[in-house]
Amino acid sequence: MSITINQVKYLLALERTGSFSDAAEACFVTQSTLSTMIKKLENQVGIQLFDRSTKPVKLTPEGLKLIDQFKVLHNEYENLTELIQETKNRFEGVLKIGIIPTLAPFLLPLFLDKFMSRHTDLQFNISEITTNQILKNLRLREIDIGILSLPLNDTEFEETSLFQEDFLVYDARKPSAKNKTYQISDIDLSRLWLLEESHCLTSQIGKICNLRATVQTKEKLVFNSGSILSLLELVDMNSGITLLPRLATLQSNIIEPDFLFPIEHPVPARDVGLVTHKSFTKRRLFKMLKEDISEAVAPYLKTNEGVELVAPF
């Protein structure tokens, strides 16, 4: 019996998606090729692995007994490939990264160019997507690494903290006085603008300002957009107020520095980190990415003293 690694990949893709068409698309082959190869595998082992009468397609009881071992086989192959690349100090293939929109335009310019220049044989696929979409894509193995706010408290994933990013008040009503600090209680909720509710940053700011206790003003609080840059335009136009993570305030071309207020201790902050599925194997590359990001943001962030972390959900 000779089982190929491609057969194992096709099998795991079908087990993950429950659809021959989706599995074929994920594996970059035609549906007929994937179906034929899985059927050939079933004939080789003498066991029907999938129940094709259900939608989505599901593993048979016999398939359930074997699937974990197929996953081990696949992971060991990936580990071997990774070890070979590490031994040659040369990384090839595709690195797929998902990053939340409230980080992407501010964090990526700080490290991505340098990281790409160090790995010229790698293709980079970067997706700007919400936290929920990152987790979904990690489960489907459609991305390798997520960059987002922690903690997730999900045992299916491994989390690694990168840095703690504090929040500042952006008040477009009038320039701030020198050395003035802002208290959370100073925020006029009737002038507060936030991103749409699907963004974890909105949830974090909601916790900071205890917005759940202000149901009467709820309709005034949410701006239906996923872009901090668009949000800032409306805040400026309406003499509004919002809270910004520190890296977003580095955009000097759109941020009026005199409108920024530091917040009194304890300063609210978010914990930004990397997330992978537990089956992730590119450990050396992961470590290098972590080091490059941490080094890139260090000059712009304050120490953790006096910081109070705010969970994303």
C-alpha cells in the first residue's frame, strides 16, 4: 500500500470543509481529481472513509478512527519540510497572514518591508479581516498566522503576545492644553464615535467607557465602518471624540497632534499578539516574525507600567 502526501492533503481538506468543491478549491485541483484520489485512497486501505450521502460530507465511523493518524502523518511531513528549509536557512512557499483592520494600516508599514526583504523566496499573502474571520480561516487552514488582540481563550489556538498598545483620547472639539491628561469619566458619550460592532476595538472601547450602561445614547455611538481613517474624518467633521490605539496616532498626515490626550493611570491598553492553529509547523519563521514586529514597534510604545489591559470581547 502506497499512500501519497497529496492524498492525505485532499482527505484532510475534505474532512475540514465537508465539500468536494471547497476542498478542491483549497487544494488548487479540480473536483474530479480530488474525488478520484480520495476514492483511490479508500480502495487502498479497504475502508470507506467518507459518507457521501450527507451534506456536508462527513467521516464514517471508520474514518473517524483513522483521521487523527492522517493528521499526524501530514504534520510530520510539514515538520520535515520545515526542518529542511531551516537547515538550508531558506524559506520557500507561501506565508498567509490575517490582520485586523485596526492594526493593518499602522503596523504593517513598520515591519513588513524588512521582513519580506529577509525572505525573498517566500510569497506573502496578507488579508485585512476581522477577528472572527481570522479565527475561521485559521480553523480552515486558509491562513497561517493571525495578528490581533488577545486573549481569545480558545484551546484550539496558540497565542503569543507581541506588545501592549495603550489608548489615547482624540478630541476634535479643541486643541489640548499642554501636559493635560484625560480621565475616562471626562468623555462626552453623546459625541463619541466608534467603529461598527463587529470590530473588537469597538468592544474594547465599550468596556473602557462602560457603554453598556448608556443604552439611551446607543444610536449615537456607532459609525458603520471598518476603517479608523474614515472614522477620524467624521470625528473631525463633527467635532467628535474617539479613542485611538497608539500606533494609529503615528499617522501625522491625518492626525492633529494637539487633539490627542493621554489618559490618566491606569491607562487602558490592548494586548496585541500572534495566533496560530495548534497544527501550525513553521515555528522558526514564526519566531523571526515575532522578533521583527517586536523590534519595529518598540520605539513607539510606552512601558507597561500603569497599563490596564482590555480584553477584545
